[in-house]
Amino acid sequence: MRSLFLNILFSASFVLSAPAPSAEWTFVQNGTTGIVAIETIVISPTLAITFDRAQNDPLQLNGFSAWGALWNFETNTATPLSLVSDSFCGSGGFLSNGTMVSVGGNAVESPDTEPDTDGRMMIRLFDPCTDVNGVGCKIIEDAATLHLTTTRWYTSSLRIFDGSLMVIGGIHQTTSFYNNDSVSSFEFFPPKDNGIARPSEFLNRSLPVNLFPRALSLPDGRVFMIANNQTIIYDVEKNTETILPDIPNGVRVTNPFDGTATLLPLSPPLYTPEILVCGGSNSSDSTPPLQHSSQDPASDQCTRMEVTPEGIRRGWIVERMPEGRIMPEMVLLPDGRVLIINGGETGYAATNSVADAVDGQSNADHPVFQPVIYDPKAPLGNRFSREGLPSSEIVRLYHSTVTLTPSGNILVAGSNPSTHIVNDTQFHTEFRAEYLNPPYMTASRPELHNVPSALPFNHVFTVPVDMPAGLKVNNIQVALIDLGFSTHAFHSSARVVFMNAVLAPNRKSITITTPPNNRVYPPGPAWVFLTVDGMYMVVRMQWCDEAGYGEGV
């Protein structure tokens, strides 16, 4: 069998020294995104792609408003990307060869005034971009040769063990709230099954609150899925669905009752998978939209389950956040903790569909301005902390995104709980970008050198490291990270896998062991983060060799 490789995306050569114990995180506003950052994915050490809908965004291209852009982390500016189809409320991720794929989107809304074409069946490709400013880098679209099997809006995606992208669910036509025209199937890119979609009973059972299903790749290659309050394990190779326990207490966590979910970091030697699901709503999914209210409380529930036979028998363990959150998002941090950010304390996702939408637009109210950190290793009842965390001044409700950056801080952008760009509502369209900076962003940092550009699985390698004098180095963690594709309160394909790492006695080198196979970490782009005494860095790396997708299915 051909060896699969980890495609190490990029990295940088710095590590973080510990700040003073009293140091705090800070929010810093820096730049404007030009379009609403409804979808965000990091594609290089200096760039992220953001997508919006074809509407009246201020960023212009060829006399029209752009709906795609490159965000530059160094200049904090946006450069328009030329798109053909409307990417609004689609999804995406990386293939194993490093190509970014955007799937699905919106139908043409205003054919007389907008230059877009129907995006619901479209597949958009963005090949690896080596220019630090994105010069010459572009989106590739060809409706004749690059398309899905069917129209999909509000679909999800996931890179799986063979390096291909799995496309999950969605709706055929525009809806104001519930999924009333379901695409109850899975498909893949590159295509499998001779290009025929696979029907899913799970997606039928979980109607009508099952847009943007949450899908997570388990370390055995199977896929954990959440839609509404229901969960399954899907076996891609056998095309079977195994029903698991429902999310407790009637809490529903997919659009338009958005909670969020993640696969907690995997650690050797067992890489035991645990799923964390937070927020959402325990309102009834049989209630007509106009009987819902923007003041209905969001759920403060988090549930956690170990995905092993014993863990499934135990079922979900219930925990409580400091407040309820609709449309929160979780960011996996390189030290194994989870940042929970954004969202509102009441209401729902979507716009102008409940009885008392705020200013006739937002279905949600009471934005949450302060993030919280969840520590999976802390004792039950003591896992949530706000110590040192600031509050933002910017509302981040529907259509906001967040991502860990190559520098180790958090980019927060977007928010537009309205049908189009508006400036005269309480929760107006938001173009301001901000960063949530950990305490160590200005600290001196050690450096890693000569990290390989591509890593085979189950491989041991040693690299030099420069540690600043006086750094205690009581604890070292090295993590392989997929930063994910952020949209609609979820990070598709986000993943942290810890690697065995041993610092030499002279503190001049580190020996690292990569994950054992392509199921623990699906082959494709990766970032390597080194954490020293709780403070993390990212290593700068080169573009790697292609890993080949579609193998074994």
C-alpha cells in the first residue's frame, strides 16, 4: 500500500516564553474585512480566505461588490477575489494535496443587478498559494466540469482518512428558517460511487433542524455526526449508520438552533476520541417560526462523550457554561484547551423569521461579549474559566467567524444578522476585524529549525531548537493542527493531534514522533505548534508533497 504523508502546510520559527502570571488576554481591533466574513479558512502563514454572499459589500472588484477576499495577517487588509458563483452559506476544506475546496452556496438572488451565477452545485478550487500577498492566486470555477451531484445550500464538509472531502446534507432551495427541502445525502470530492450521492436516513430523521450538520472524523476513520439532537457514527467504507445516544435534555445544536461541537484533542498512545457539544436551544422543532422569540433562552448545556464502547454505554456527561449561547464557536487551542466565543444568550440563527426579530432582522439577542475557556483535563465542575479573558466591544452574532492564526492569536470577524448589508440596526453589518491576543504575543520566543516539509506517518525526526536563557521548560507539547473551515458556529475539519516529543537534556533539540496513520490525522495540510509551559508557537514550514486522495474507498 502506498505510504500517505502529512502535508505540512506552513509554519514559523518561534516558540513562546511564559508571561508573568498576572498577564491577560487582550482584544485588538485591526482593519476591516471589506466583505462580511461569513466563511473563513487560513490558507498560508500570511493569508486567509473569506467568503460572503453576492450583495452590496464595500470591497469592490470590476465595478461590483466582491463576495470573496484574501485577508492578510501582516497588513490587516482585504484584497478582492474574483468569483463566478455565489458561495453564500457554503462550506469547504482542504484536500490532501493542499487544494482548498469551497462547496455549495446560494442561488442567484438579483439577476438584474448582481454578477453571480447559481452557487448551489458549485465546487470552487484554490490551489496552494505561495505569494505572501496572494498575488496571482485565484479561485477556479467551471460549472461544466466542477460541480456537485445536486444543489446544496447550508451544507457541511469534512476531510476524511483518504484525503478527500465529504459533503454532507443541506437544503435545495432558500428557506427562511427550517429545512423544508432537505438534501438527505452524502457525496465526496473527488467523486466516489461513480458520482452518485449516498442517501442518509439520519438526515431524514433529524429534520427539520439539521442544516450544517456537525461532522467529525474519528481516529479509526469513521465519522461522528450530529444533526438536531441526534447523533450517529457513519462508516464511509461500509456505508452504514450506527445510532448513538441523543444530546440530553432535548437540546438541539444544528441550524437554525445552532450550538457548536468539536473533537477534543487526541493524544498518544491510544488517541481516545471524545466529543464536546455546547450551546444551542432546547426549544421544540415542531413550533412554527413565528411562535419562536428572539428572547427564548439559549442553552447553557455542554455535553461530552467518549466514543468507545464503554463511553457510549455511559452516554453524555452534562456540564454547564457560565451562560447560554446560541451560535457560539469553539476554537481548539494548541495546549489542548478549547476557546468558546461569540453568539447570543437568546434567540435563534437565521434572520427575520421569528415573531419579534430585533429591528425586524436578527433572530437572536443579548450578544455575549466575553469568551470562556474550557479545560478538558480539569475536574468536572471546574472546566470553565474566564480568568484573564477580556470582553469585546463588537457584537458577533449570525454570520460571524473565528479562527486560530499562524501567529497563535485568534482572528474574529463578521456578523450580519440581516438579509443584506445594513448600517441602521442595533446589530448592524460588521466589517471590523479584531484579534484576541494571548498574553505571550510580545514575549521572546525560542526557535525551531529544519523541520521537514513533509512528514510520513509513524515517523521519528529530530530538529534543532533554540531556547531563550531563563526559560524553565517544565512541560512541552507538540501538536499537529488543522485550523478548520469556520462558518455558522462550526469549524469543519478542525483537529488537534498531540505527538510524542522529547527535549534533549542540553535543550538544543527536540525528537518528535508523528501520528501512526492517516485515520488519526487525515492526510493533508497541517500546522505544527509547540507549547512550552502553556505558551504556544507555530513552526514555519515549507509546502509539502502531494499525498493522493481517494485511496481505499
